[in-house]
Amino acid sequence: MGATSSNPVRRCKLLDLEERRPIKRLKKGDSAHGNGILLEDRISSLPDALLGDILSFLPTKDAVVTSVLSRRWRRVFTWVTRLHFDDSPISLCVDRPCMPDSFPNFKRFVDNLLQLCHSHNITTFRLHFGRDDLSPYKFGRCKKGCLPQLNPMHLNTWMCFPLTRGVKELDIRARVREPGKLPSALFGCPTLEVLKINVNLHLEVPLSFCLPNLKEFNLTLPVIPDGDFATRLVSSCPSLEHLTLDGYWNPLKPIIISSPSLRRLSVCTHSLGSSYLRTEVVLDVTNVEYLMYDDVSASHYCIGDLNALVEAEINQSVPEDTLNLLWRLSNVRRLFLMESCVVALHLCESEQLKLPVFRNLSHLKLGCSAFISWYTLLMELLNCAPFLETLSLPEGIVFDDGEDDEQYMEMSGQECKSWSCTPIIPSCLASNLKRISVHDYKLTEWELEVVKYFLRSSLVLEELDVALECWKSETERISLNETLQKLPRASKTCSIKVRRGDYCMGTL
């Protein structure tokens, strides 16, 4: 065997395919380290398209960095099939500047990569930039300064780039200083399966829709178009399973959402100012399993059967409408009544508060944004949920502990007396309720009486989780824990956990 070089780099050189250097393959009994044989770089010898697929599993910025590995890898990144552009490290806020001049670099990066892209099969295209804030009333004094400057035609070029390359997932979150129009071509891409649009652009309703394979559609706009936009959109998507509509609505026609294929539906409507039109809402979604409905614009509901419904989150501010809506949700297993919905039920007269029996309900979550007569409302809900296992109050029991507030003092006295004296024990407390969670605890007598009631009445309770207001001290947490641990419990297996609010610990 020939003499070997003492330099390991010379003994083991990488193949440069661009120069097509021949490779001497190892034979049986040969030693790569003892014969000065060039080793074959099997990864680099793969076709560009296949290497592009492999690089697509990396973040796009990391895929581009591979261009420095060798001349062979210099342009491999141009064959990636997933493009993710995100300016998240960049902040344009004048109050909290962090790389304030970097958006031009981000723009240049996107332009260059789209120009170099050789792949004819872009499966995923994600473009995220600009401040993520929908409401035009929430920008404050830095509304303009916090958003990047980008020509509307330039943005449209970015958004439309993947439409002719077989894109299946398109995710656009864009906030610009001078909003233009959302290109209607986004609603005419037959290959799309997932479409997510969260922009501050204006939408002109397309003349036609062509989304035969669309399964998930999330649309967040400053203003949802008038007319039959939602109706036409849903009817043109025969495969649609997930639908989210979020924005300011001022509808002139009934909102009709009818689809047998829908499994998840989220509708969040906001009003444009204090005066707004109210319209009829028609939901014909018999196979929906998850429903999130936050609405201020409905004057009347027409809702079909929801027998497949598993989970619902509801926010409705009109008492009569809230009650009517709840009767359509009687089969639900997990129910979250948000703050406006709870207030609406609280405003109902006791003789009007007639709820359906939720025979499948196992998890109940209740919001709080005002002083609520919890004794009347909670007792009614518990009596209508005989198989309830988990009760959660994520926004607390007491809206405010203002001792100088006459309304608070009056309601607090009534509530304390009701909870301490009641002999009523709903059936779920006697046989099913296992977990209670109370957040935003303010250390009031009112809250303590509610907690006492559940501890002495819940026969199979396994856990009571109490989270203090985030600004309460550790000393107050320890004191409350000692108080609760001394209270009598009907369940011998019940554990009590007292902690400070998540926001204090930075885990919100």
C-alpha cells in the first residue's frame, strides 16, 4: 500500500459535484484513513429538488445559511418547498425600539429569496410582519410609527407568489402603514387546503370563489364586508372543516353560515361605534363539534340542531338572546360562558332564568366583568348540570373589592348571607364535582364564603385551586393557604392549592 499523508484533511476530501471529480470507492479490506481515498458525499449527490425538501424542515433563514457550506450548496436553498418569513425579532414601536431599521433588510431578504426560488411546488407559504393588532381604535399615538411602510402592489406580489406553485397552506399576517386591498386571487386558488388571513387591508368581495379543497379558513379583518360574503364563501368550500371569522361587522343582510362539513366554527363580531345595525344570524352546522360565538350584532337567531357539539364558548350581551342560545347548546360537554354572557344571565329576573338541563356537561367555565349575584346564577347552573366534574372561574368571583362602592357592599352582604346559610346542595356536588378552580382571588369575605360552601358541600371534591391576584404578596398567599387548610371539608381526598397569579410569575 502506498504512503499515506500525515495531513488528515488531505486524506479525506469532500466531493465537489460541480466540478464532477471522480470518486474512488472503497474496496473490501481498504481503509479510508490509510489509503488517501476520497470519501463520497452521499448527501450532496442527491438531486436539488430532494435536498430542497430536506431543507424545508428548517426555518427558512437557516436553510439560506446552508449556502455557505460549499459551492455545491450555494443555491440548494432555492429549491425549498416551505417558505416561512417572519419579522418577529423586529420592532418598529417608537416607545420600545429594537432593531428599528431592520424592516428594509427583511424586505430585501423576502424579495431576493422569491426571485431566486426555483421550486415549482411551494406547499406552505407563511408571511408574518407588522404589529399584530386588529382594532383601529387601539393603535394609540404610535399607530403609524409602529407599522412598516410597504407599497400595496409590492405586498400583493408577495402574497400572490405561491398561488401558481401548488400551494396548500397560505398563512398571511400583515400590518402596513398604508393599507391597500387584499388581492381577490387569494380566493381563487384551487390547491389551497389551509388559508389564514390576518391583515389590516381592505377586502372587496370577489365576484366568485374557487376553493374546492379548502379545509381550514381563518379570516381576521378590520371590517368584514357587508352583504352575503360569509354565505357565498362557505357555500363555495364543500370540504371546509374549520372556519374562523373575526372583525367589525355592520351587516345589511342576514348572516347565514350553512355547511354540513364544518367541525369547528368561530365567529367573533365587533360593533363599529355605539350605533350599529343588528341582523338575523342563521347557523345550519349540524356536525360542528366546537363553537366559539362572540356576537354583538344579532337581532335574532335561527340555529339548527347541534347534536354533535362537544365544546362551546359563548359571549352574548342580550339576556333573552343568551337564554335562547343556551337552549340550543344543551348537548355540549364543555361550556365557557364569557363575561358578557354571564352578565346577561345575571340581569335576568329569577323567574325568567330558565335553563336547559345539560346532561352531558362535564366542564363549566364562567367569566366575570361586573358584580354578579353568584348565588342565584351559579346555583341555577349547577342544578342544570347533574354530571358536572370541573368548575372554573378564570376571572374570579368578585369583579372589584372596592369597599367604598355602595353596590359592592350591598351585594357582598347579600351573597355572604346566602352562601353561609343555604341548605341547597345540587346533585353534581354530591356525586360528580371533582375540581374547582378560582383565579383572581381578592381576599374578600364574599369569596371566602363561596369557597367555604363548596368545601363543606362537595362530597367527592379532589382539588381546589385558588390563584391570588398577581400583585398579592407571598405573605398573603401563605396566610390564605393557612386559612383554607383549616376549613372543614366534606371530601377526605380534597387537596387545596393556593398560588399567586400566573402573570406575576411570567407564565401568562
